[in-house]
Amino acid sequence: MKTIERKGKSEFAVVTDFAKEFDIPRTKLKYEVIDQGSKGFFNLFGAKPVRIKFFLEDNFQGLKSFVSELLGKMKIETELIQIKNEKDGIKVIITAPEFKGFLIGKDGKMLDSIQHLLNRYMKKHDEQSPTVNLDVDNYRQKKVEKLLSRVSYISDRVRSSGKSFTMDPLIAQDRKLIHQFIEQQQDLRTLTVGKGAKKRIVIMKDQPNHSGRERTNFSDNRSYYRQKKTAGRGNKKIHQNEKE
């Protein structure tokens, strides 16, 4: 638990300002009045400010309390809320068997929305706070495993057929996972085509004369077609659509 000291003309003014600064209800603030201060001679000379020490929960405990309060307002009953410190940020895992479908939402959109709120909360209290990654009943982990399993299958197809394969549009997080996976394959490489939410990943065999493993991003179709034209016959199947 960290402490912050503030000064002001009165206890009420200091506590009110602190509550606004940290967006915490006055009733939930923990503080100690260090010095009551004094008004001085005729309220003009020798006045001393009120000094108050506030006690704030550390990031993990504060985040856990926020998650618990948020879910309580949503009438969600949970079995467990876990907070873990990982390499890529803070991981929050919610176990709520009866409400997991609601918390995840269609295509994980509700999960993403709640995660956005958690990140806003953390950044408001600490601008240097690491990213919060939210998961419910290991939904994201299972999704990653399913995605990489499919990419592994596609990779085998590309190797055996020699034909490039273009995947359906993917979010940035999923594209990053695929790029990282393919970087581990010595005979394959990836490139990104399209713009914005329409970005797709192309998986292809790495040409023997291709120096260095690289990812190529094409900002528009014209630059992509120029690349296709100069690449020769080997990339003619670049527009093959992914089939389930």
C-alpha cells in the first residue's frame, strides 16, 4: 500500500480534491490527518495548512477491487478473480462458469470491452502501468491454441503444394501471433496485405534467393500488385482465399 500526502485549507477541501483527482468516492478513501493546521492571527498571519496522508492500494489489489466492483454492478457471480504479473503485462483471469458466455460475448467483444475499461482504470492511476490482458475461463488461451493449430495445418499445405495461402482478415493481435509462429519455420515466410480491419496474412514458401526473414506490409492494392508482378510465377496463387 502506498501513501500520498496532500495539504490544503481544510480537511474537507483536501479530501474532496483528492477524491476527484483519483476518481475514488470519498467514503472509500483511507486517510490520516497528520496536522490539523491553524488559522493564524485573524486568519491572516501564521496560518498553517491541514496535512493529510492518504493510503492507496497497490496496483494489483486496486485492480482486483475494481474488477470485483464492476462485476458486482453487472450482477455477475464469480468463483475466482486472479491477477498475475506476466512478461507481456498484467493478466486478469475471471472464473465464472454460469456467466462466461455473457462475459465473453460474440467473438469476444464483451471481453474486449471489459478489458478496455480495466486498462483505462490502470492508466488513470498510473500512466506507466503495463497493459492489462483479460481472460475468462481461458477463452483467449483456447482461441490462441485453435488459431495456431489451424496455421500449422495451413503451413503443411503450403509446403506440400508450393502454393501461397491468404487467410481471412484478422485482428492485429492474431496477426502478430501468426507472424511469430511462421518466423520459427525455416522454409516459410509471411506478408501482410490490405488496410485497416481488412488486413490479411499471406503464408508462402521462402524462396531460396530470398535474403533474410522479413514481413512485408502493403499499404494499398497497387503496391501489392506491383510486388506480385515482379515476384514472377511463384506467387501467382497469392489471392487464393482461405476455405474452412
